[in-house]
Amino acid sequence: MDESTIVVTSADGIELQVYRWAPEGQPRAVVQVQHGLGEHAGRYRRFAEALTGAGYLVYAPDGRGSGRTARGAYGKWGPNSWPGWVDDVARLTARIRADHPGLPLALFAHSMGSFATQQFLVEQAVAEDPMQVDSVVLSGTTDVGGLVPMLDSPEPADLSAFNAGFEHRTGFEWLSRDPAEVDKYVADEGCGFESEPFRGIPTLLPATDPQRLAAIRPDLPILLVSGDADPLAGGGAAVEVVGQRYRDAGLRDVTVRLYAGARHELLNETNRDEVTADILAFLDRTVGS
């Protein structure tokens, strides 16, 4: 796997540092990876090794306020705050399309990245944007309608409440059953940081609007993957709500895959090989041919 970095400039002037992981030979498709809150794209290197090993070209940005993009100012979202998160997804998509016009493009998005992607899909569809992606994987996602009031708060985002009901060795046991992976997260200064409040988070609500969702093209394949012990999943019910919402909007290829006992970070879970294989099978079917 060949690793390099490109820079994509956001609408409010933030220089997003984007990993580019390339396979040997001609790639069969591109996978855009969007990470979640309180982490960074470097944590997806193992996933990228599996993707590039299967012939996929991977782009993964350190989002605003995260990783190398933050330059030490973790959790500072910039002038455009939450709408900027969403627009950053679109800007990288446009860059990938410009650099690789002949390749199919899949979007893998985890947790907060998956919420931004839910909004991105609606905004791109309504705009009839030709830069729309060809397939989508939402990981660690949930029904965003219930999250907006919590995130639209004057207080900093606090993830500690998600650990209620789990052991409290580090306070981040909700992420994975694998203690080694939890310890890596805790030891990483680019993870688990306190962030400033989001501004503009109510712009996420149209992602729950049936009329807006109906504008998404019906042949867009979507895979939703979640652990049924993920506190965001509500035992899986909240993920099923999202999947059914897309089906009700007319999308014909929507799959929900729940993993028994798994927690929030499926790619760092004890059954991560199974999860990765399922995602690769979906990509092979939808963009890899």
C-alpha cells in the first residue's frame, strides 16, 4: 500500500489533510472514508490495507478539528462548524471525481461522519449534484432526529455518557470489546478530546424528512453496519429506523447488518475481520466490478 497526502481546502479556509492510500496497479474503484468525532483518519490504516489489498484506492481526510488538520487545536470546528463538516465531505468527493473521472466511488462513513453523510446525501440529491457517490456504507450510525437536541447544546460534546452500562476501566469501553484497541484509543492524543459546541447542527434534521429523502436516487446501494451493543444503536432498533427510512423513500438496495455483542467501533472490534469481509463483499458487488 502506497501512502501519500493531499490537501483539500474547505469553504472557510481550513486545509484538510487527506490520506491517499493506493493499491498496486490500476484501482478498480475509490473508497472515501469519513471518520467520527474525537478521532482521526490514521486510525483507518488497517482498514485501508484491506481495501487496497482488494484493489481499491482510498482517500481519508483528517476532518476539521481532528488529526493533522487540527494542528493541535483539537475540537475546534472553524467558522462553518457543523455545515462545514458536511460541505467538507462534498469537497473531497468533488476532488476525487476530478482526479479519477472514470472510477466508481463508494463512501464509507463512521459515527459522526455517518451523520454528516446522511445530510450530504440529502443535500446532494436535492441539488441534483452530478458528484453523487455510487454506494454508501454507514457504520456506527443512528437516527439523527433524536441526536440533534443533544448536539445542539451550548456545552461541549461529552462522550462519557455512552459508557454507562459498560465496565469502567478507562471510560471508553463502549467503543470495543477488545481492551487493546481501547487502550490504543486512550493513549492517542488525537482521540477522545473535548470539543467545542457545534453550530448549525439543526441543518442535520432534513436527513429525517421523507420528502427530502425521496430525492435520493432509488438505485443508490446503502449498507448500514452496527453492533447491537453500540449505545447509539438502541439495541439495533435505531439503525433499523434509518434503514427503513431509506426504503420508504424508494431506495431499492438497503441492507442493515447487526453484529451480536459488538460495540461502537466495528473496525476495531473482536470480530473486525468478519465486518471487513462483509463491507468488502458489499463494495465488490456495488462498485468493484
